[in-house]
Amino acid sequence: MLIGLFVFAMVLMVKPVLATPPSVYEEFHWVQTYDGWGPALYYGETVTIEYYAVNRWHVEMKDNGDGTWTVNQELTQDGIAYIYDAEGNLIDKRRFRVTEITLGVVSNKQDWYYILDFDYVKEWQYHWIVTGVYHFKAEGQKFDIADYWNSVTYSYWVRGFGWTQMWP
């Protein structure tokens, strides 16, 4: 009897883990040039940053029972940023991290790991951080995706310069 209760308790503890969908991992590579803003301010010149990371997507969907699904989605990227001057010389190397969290509603069930076409977004947060240098963020709450540009604020921080509002 005691062994039966122990097995039952173990099943209860394992069930939530098994009910959670798996995460998906994928390599990430991005190159961006900054001229007069962002990391260029920190380095005092135009810089090109080459980002290498591993993406981790995790999505949870809940059927609302009315033909819509609530989606809780998270993307994290952990990697290295290689910073080059205008002549292509490597001038710095830093850790970088991206986090994106989206809580929203979709009207068509999607079976893949990254949802793009939300009908309504309850909350969205996006942070792109080059350690000790730069932090870009975009945030919005309670908006229809058609009204995206009027509902999201963009800003960035640079060490020694503080925060700058970009949009709106």
C-alpha cells in the first residue's frame, strides 16, 4: 500500500513536466551596423556587430473553447557579439542576450514553435542586451496586431548616455 501511494505521488509530480511542450533550439546569426546611435555611441564610431547565439523557443497554448487559443511564448538567445570598426577590425567581444515574451490570442491554431500572427496581444516585451554596452527594448500591452506601430514603445540605453526614446 505504501509503495502504491509513493508511485501515485510520483506520477502526480511528473505529470506537469510531461504536459509542458518541449522547447526548440536553433542557431542564430545576425549582422547589424550602427551609425550614430546605440552601440556606436559607446564606441565613439560606426560599428558593425556580428551576433552568434542559440535561440530557445518555448510555446504554451491553451484552448479558450471559443475557437481561439491563448498563447504564452518565450524566446531567449544567449551568445557572443563581435564588434568591428568601420575598417573591419575586431575591437571588442561581449556576451549578449535577447529575451522576448509574448502573451496573446490567436484565432487559428498553430502547431509550430514560434507564433507570428497574433490577433490580439495582451503583453509583449523584447530586450536585446550587449553586456555593459547597450540595451534595446520594445514593450506593449493590450493591442490588436493591426495597431502594432501605435501600441509599442521602443527605446535604448547606452552606457554613459542613458535611455533614449525611439518610437513613438
